[in-house]
Amino acid sequence: MENSHTKNLSVLLLATLFISTSGVLGRYIQLAPEAIILCRAFLAAIFIFIFCKFKKVDLKIKSKKDTISFIFSGFLMGAHWVTYFYALKLSNVALGMLSLYTFPVITAFLEPFFIKQRINTVHIFLAILVLIGVYILVPEFSLENNQLQGVLFGILSAFFYALRNLMVKEHVKNYNGSMLMFYQMIVISVLLIPVLFFADFSNVQSQLPLLVLVALLTTAVGHTMMVNSLKHFSAATASIISSVQPIFGIIIAYFFVHEIPHFNTFIGGSLILLTVVIESIRSKK
């Protein structure tokens, strides 16, 4: 049992590490946010489809109700990505990160409505600790001009992400995680087709290697592993443990773009790591 828990926890942390690459990769890709998301979703759909065919994963949706749910969860995932990019555009990376990481708190409050049980006060406490850790982590906090709009977009993005995770959690018992991600990527690609008519794709060829990397490593592999982890953890637990993502992002940024962490980074990072360790031990039970 302990070995099984360790394996599941390792997969969740590895998924978080892969997802963390989006920050550095996104910094290098010279395209509009909507164009990046469209290319990311479309390429990821291709990679996941090839994987599903190779592994003979059943892509059949079992009911009309599930089809509607798949479409809605795909919309939520796309809305999460778009609003997060706008949060970063309107404010800065620090505020965008802080506002997005309200999602463990939002998940802890919303999950009882999906699984019909009382709110877990420990999850609320740990999620708030994560939020404090991220607050300390960011180098600067100010709400001037349109930065407040950026924070609101970030919180909206967190709400979409929390809701999407809870909806996917309902399906992981009956469907393969790769299959769920495939349909979400299809929905996002279809919804963003209008982007083809107004976004600038003139330099997409030069950006293709990075787009392939963010589609394959971050999305197809990272997010699919994250979805599969929901089979073994509650959405709140997975959210809290995956809060180690900013720390992974900072480490990756240090090695690849030579960003030197501030002293606050170590304090905030330690607080986040503490909550991750506590929830990792608790989830073993």
C-alpha cells in the first residue's frame, strides 16, 4: 500500500514538474496568447491521439451526458488558459502567479459540492498556507492601474481550473486520462478557430520547436499524468501537492534563463513545501 502511494505521489510530482515548464517555454514563444493556446491544444491533440492509437485506448464516449460534460470541461480548460494569459498581460508574472494559486483554496471549498461531504478544514488551512507561501514568493505586490484587473482575471482563471479538475475527477473512474485530455484539446482547438482570422501567425514556423515542446511535454504528458493522478487523490489533495509548481518553475528558470531567486523565494518556497509534505503524509491514510 505504501509503495503504491509513493508511486502515485511520484507520478503527481512528475506531472507537476512537466507542467512547470510552461512558464519558461511561454516566455520564449513569440506569438499572441490566443495563438499559442490554439497551437498548443491542436498539437497536443495530435500527440495524444497517436498515443491513444498506439496503446489502443478506447476513444468512445459512453453517453450523451458525458459528451456534454466533456465539452464543458474542455471549455473550462481553455477559459483557464486564456484568462491566465490575460492575467499575466494585465499585471505581471508575480501577481498572475499569486492570483492563479488561489485554486487550491477554491478547490477545497468546491469539492464537497461534488462528492457530497463536509468541507475538510485541514484542506482549507493548507490551501491558505499555500496562498501565503506564494504571496511571500512573489518579488513585488502592488495594485496600480490595471493590475487589479489582472488579479481578477487570475482568480477567474483559478476558478475555471478548479472547476475543470473537479469535473474531470468525476470521469477518471470510467475513462482513460489520455482520452479525457484528447477531447479537451479538441474542444479548445475548435473554440479557438476564430483566432486563425485575426492573430498574427507570420513567425509560427520559427516558433514551431518550442510550440511542439509545450504541446508534448507540458500538455500531452504533464496534464495527462495530472488527470490520471485524480484517480488516486482527491481534487483538493492533488491541488495542494501540485502547488510545488512555482518552486519547480523558479528552479527551471534559474537553470535556463538564469533568473536568480530572491531571499523571499526561499521563505515562501519552504512554506509551500511544508504544506506539500503535510498533505503527502496525510493522503497516505
